[in-house]
Amino acid sequence: MELRLHNNLTRALEVFEPQDPHRVTMYVCGPTVYNYVHIGNARPPVVFGVLANLLRRRYGRVVYARNITDVDDKINQAAREQGVPIGEITGKFARAYAEDMARLGVEPPDLTPHATAHIPHIIAMIERLIDSGHAYAAEGHVLFSVASFPEYGRLSRRDPEEMLAGARVEVAPYKRDAGDFVLWKPSTPDLPGWDSPWGVGRPGWHIECSAMAEAHLGETIDIHGGGVDLQFPHHENEIAQSTCAHGGAVFARFWLHNGLLNFSGAKMSKSLGNVAILHELLDQHPPEALRYALLSAHYRQPLEWSDALIEQSVRTLDRLYGTLRDLAGVPATEPIVPVAVEAALCDDLNTPAALAELSRIAGEARKAESPIARASLKAELLGGGLLLGLLQQAPEAWFSRGGDAGDDARIQALVEERNAAKASRDFVRADAIRRQLAEEGVLLEDTAQGVRWRRA
């Protein structure tokens, strides 16, 4: 089946074919590590991680890069406010980001380039832009000349005046035009800086991704992804500087952008103060439920984030894991990716349709009677979940909600004591145990297979 992706550069659904079927390249903009990320920042690594899984299934070798921005004015400000070296800020939050992604079930990308490790690449790219007349030095700064690139604005579909009005553009006397953007800026002794032909300084944000993508993926990459809020100016600027640095070669063949998360009807944003910190959510809720919630809407659409969405995701996973628990006695076979799940993902990453297919398979499995059918459906449920990064833990682990083994054993002992009390018709004791467990947030379910328990 064909893989079709919505290319924001053309505003059309296009059949994806890599330029080299033996080496598919994808770059996704990663975090600026100055604080814990919010749940909205987790949507790109989750959805594009699913795309990476799909690409590997279809083509084998995929080189997927997701960068770390570890030099930025926000980092400088955080270090200044906390009175610590800049490296302490970036190291702490880069580690926290990696840990949070792992808890969310996001597999590490093939490459995690850091901006500070690519200063020579950045300087070399800036020098090429100056030599070709697309950039100029002024008062210790180097700026890209937007007027030198006639296609500027093609990705975001904005005219220059509209783009200038909608962007936070620094108007400075050293700029030839107000819309020109910074490639290099001078550093004072209290700020991080590197020697360059234009003095001690540091890179602008936009040039970092262009240089890292070129260093690891080549001049032309297959797919560039990120949040829709990066479309302008960040991705527009990436296209301009990369295309000009590469003599007119296409920078990225497909541009994919995920929609933003809304919180109480407004865009989730640190600047607005309406954020749900991922690090905290992972401690409060089952991480897999957060992942399911992020996949519950089509990636290009906005997603309304709420406690109700998380609760619904938990209930759905309860049903799916409950099905796997009921199939525990069915001999395990190799996971099988259902055709319908793969077809949904090949249709521009339609994760809602893929999730609906998982629920359909689980429903059929609960009704199936023949051992062959039950084994086949179990394999499909696990295979479809694998492609989505779901249903890969033991059902008992899911229902224990992260409880420690000792506490799980204590709860199981109480459940067995209650069973014995019911068998001896000591209903007072049985009811007391149920109430005790309910007060602890442990719910009991009497089924044909016996008593099941789960943490609420």
C-alpha cells in the first residue's frame, strides 16, 4: 500500500517515496533545554516516532535526527536567575527530557545532535552564505538577507509584510531590512561564546537546525517535522538559509507539522502560563495513557487537553489490557501488524483510525471461541499496538498502575483472603476487605475468570 503524507510545502496529500529507499532521512525539531517541557512539547516526538516506526517497517534503514538546542537566550536567562553555570541547566534538562520521553514510550531517535557540538558546522555554513551574497556582517552580527531569496514565505504562505507584522522581529540599525534574521550574534564575557571570523559570539537559533541537518543527513532530507508553531519563522528561515547555502538544492522534500495542544480553549504555552508539565503528569497518571491521549486525535489537528481526555484514555487501555489479560492462556505467537492498522497509518498517520482498529480487534477477541482465532487476534492486537507504541507491558503491570511488587503482593493476598471469606460465607469480612481496598484506590471486578483488581 502507498504511504501518503500531507506536505505542508505544497498543501497537498502526496505519495511518499524516499530519494534513497535504502536510507530514509527525517529531522524533527527538538527541545530548548532550559526547563521541563509541557505536554504539548511531547506531541511531535510521539507522532513522528510512530512515523519513524512505520518508515522502518517499510524501508528498513531510517536515519532519524531530533536535535537538542543547548545554546539560547532562554538558557542564559535561566542560568542567570538560578546562579548556576549554563552547562548545569542544559545538562539537567536534557537528561530530564530523555527520561520523560522514555517513560512516555518514545524510542530514542537515531541521532540527537546538540547545537554546541556543531559550532564549526554553523560557522562554515554562515561563511558560505556570506560568500554567495545571501548574508552580511554588521557590528559583530551576521544576518541573512531575506530579499536575496525570492521564495521566502512559500512554506507559511504569508507575504513579507504580514510575516513581519506577525513575528517578533528585532529592529536594529545594523539590519539592511527589518525582516533580516540573525545567523550569528556577539557575546559579552558573561555569556557563552565561540571564536569566529566576526568575533566571539554564538549562533542564532535558526541556523543551528540547518547546520545539524546538513552534517548528519545531507543537503536534501526526505522529511522535516515539528509543531505548526515553528512553521514561521523557524522553518521558513531554515528553508531560506539551507537552500541558499546548498546552491539552490531542495532542503526538505516533505514538511510535516503537528497541531498544537489547547488547554481550556487556549493554546498551551509557557508564555501564557497555561501549561501542563509533562514531568508532573508522568508522576500523576499512567504514562501509556498520556501517550494514547496524544495519539487520539489526528496529528495535524489541534488537541484539547483535559483530565477527561486522560480518564477516557485510561478506560480504553483498561479494556485493551483486560482483553490481553483474558487471553493470557492463549499461546503467544509473533506479533502481526493488522493490515487495517498499517493502512490507517499510511493514510497520513491517521492514528484515530488505527486506535479504533485496535478496539475492534479487542472486541472480536473477546467474542472469539476457537483457539486459532483467539491466537490470531491476540497477535494482531499486540502487533498493532507495537506499531503505535502501545500494549507492550504485561497486563498485570498496567493494572498495578506502577505499584511496587511488595504492595502488589499484599493486595493480591487480600484479594485471595476475600475469596476465601466468600467461599466460607463470611460476607462481613469479604465486604470489609473490598471497602479497605476501595479506600486505597484499588477496584475489584468479579469476572467469569475470577476476581481482577486494578488501581484506580
